[in-house]
Amino acid sequence: QMSKTQKNKATAHHLGLLKAKLAKLRRELLTPTTKGGGGAGEGFDVTKSGDARVGLVGFPSVGKSTLLNKLTGTFSEVASYEFTTLTCIPGVIMYKGAKVQLLDLPGIIEGAKDGKGRGRQVISTARTCNVILIVLDAIKPITHKRLIEKELEGFGIRLNKTPPNMTFRRKEKGGINFTSTVANTHLDLDTVKAICSEYRIHNADVSLRFDATADDLIDVIEGSRIYMPCIYVVNKIDQITVEELDILDKLPHYCPISAHLEWNLDGLLEMVWEYLDLCRLYTKPKGLNPDYEDPVILSSKRKTVEDFCNQIHKDMAKQFKYALVWGSSVKHKPQRVGKEHELEDEDVVQIIKKI
């Protein structure tokens, strides 16, 4: 029905309603049922380990297993026919002091978001990753890219996007109050009311700070969306021309490689590290040199001294008096700081405990 509806201001209200209905149905599909087996499925329940998790997603036989084998030394069966990998194969990369878990997920097929093949389990596992690598065949990268993006979007994964800059607050009475600090070309009060009504929300404050679409509003109401960095890994570049490679190399979020010939794997690892956005911190026991061999790894979004303490031991923050820090986050070397101080990559930290 959506594909048959012409997009214009007159139909925006109707399209918004259809999108809300579709989002609700997809959520119901994603929610595991309690009857019988179900769950993640055999081979998909991989324990999260290491400092970060990276998932390889792609159509069958694009070279995911070969890439996992080359990067981690983990054996994932490789063959030139489709669906060689039927379960989730984990491997580990040690890079710049961090332990990164790499998952070779079974090949996605079109219609995965609607429950075809093992798509539901594949995408559910992909949601637990910190970075997604979409592995594409250099011969048909754009076709595969669009199809995979559509499948991931259908399961609430938003690639290389930030959460919509809007506020949605439910209230007990007063109806739907819609305000915006910018001109809106996609949403008006009637459309907002229609979408809210589909979720049985009749009292809410909706405030926009950008030109939002119906999809943005639905994402905020659903609240289960995951915003994830993604790298498009174009494999088998040995099968395309230099001119085609030059075009791929200039595209944002793209990394051309040949897993079989081991071309540009170092470049891919560096790009993964950049997208993971991790922070390496070195401990310094009193009277000893810093331990540069075994860093404490934190996310750049949570890198206070308190986060550092909690990563080492949950009781350390309770015994905390102050910390001495050497590195780019402080002006003096060392500098005395409190729990709230934000650390930077490769800082050295010494914790002083209460007596």
C-alpha cells in the first residue's frame, strides 16, 4: 500500500500512519515468542568477550569466512558455494592492546527482516555488536549494500546515523502538543497525532530541533533503535579495474580489500579501530613503572576516572581518594584529579585509596 501511495503533503498523514503500523508489526516479529524452541537458535548464543564486538554481515559467499580466517586465525569453513557458514563463528583480534571479538554471521538473504532463512537470528546477533562490517562483493556492491541496509533498518539498526534531535515526553493530560524550532517539510500536527494514535498515545509533548520525518518520530516512540557505526568492506577488488577501485576508495565509510590476497587488511583494522572509538588507559602501581602491556579499555563515551575504577574492580570506586594522571587529559604531569575527570587515550592513571 505504501509503494502505491504517491508522496506529497496531502498523503503525508496517511503514509505516516502506515509506517507506524509497519514498525509495530516488525517489533512484534523481533520479539521472541515463549512457545516452544525459538530464542537465538543453535550456534547463535555466542558469549560476548573482549573489549568490543564487531560483526561481519553480508550475502552468502562474499568472503566473510575468508576475512575472519585471515584476521583472527579462526577456522570458518570456506567454499565457493552459498551458505557455507550456518552458525555464528567467533574469532578474536588483538589490536593496539585491545581484545576485539569478531563474529562471522551466516549470510543474509533478502527478506531476513521478515523471518526468511536464519535472518532473524543473524540480525538479532548483529544488534549486540559495537561496529558492523557489511562485506560486499566488488562486482555488485551497490545492489547488495541497499538490500542489506534495508534488512538491518527493518530490525531497528540505524547505520552511521545519530539519534533524532527531538524530545518526546508522555503526559497524563493536555493532548498532543507539537513544537519545532525549525521549518518542517515532513511533519505537521495532524501527522504527529496520527502516528501517536497508532501507539495509543493521546497525551504527549513533541519538540523538534531539526526537519524530522515520520520515520524519525516512529524511531523515538519505539525507543528500541540501535545507532551503530558501519564500514562497507568491498572484497575481491582484484576482480575490478583500477578506475573502479579509485571510485570506491573515495566513498565515505568504504574500505576496499582482497581477503584472499590479503590486500589492505591493515587499512581495514585501522578503520575498525577508529570506528570503535576506544580509549586505552595504563595503570601505574605506586612506586612502579606504568603497565603498558595490559591496558584498561574503555569506550570514549564512558571514560571518567570512576569508569576506570569500575572496570578494574567494583569496590575500587568505594575506596577511592584521588587519582594521579599523566597524559593529554591533564595540564600537569602528574595531576591530581577526582572521580569525574574525563580521561583521554593512552593516559597513565594511578589510583590513591583511602587509608
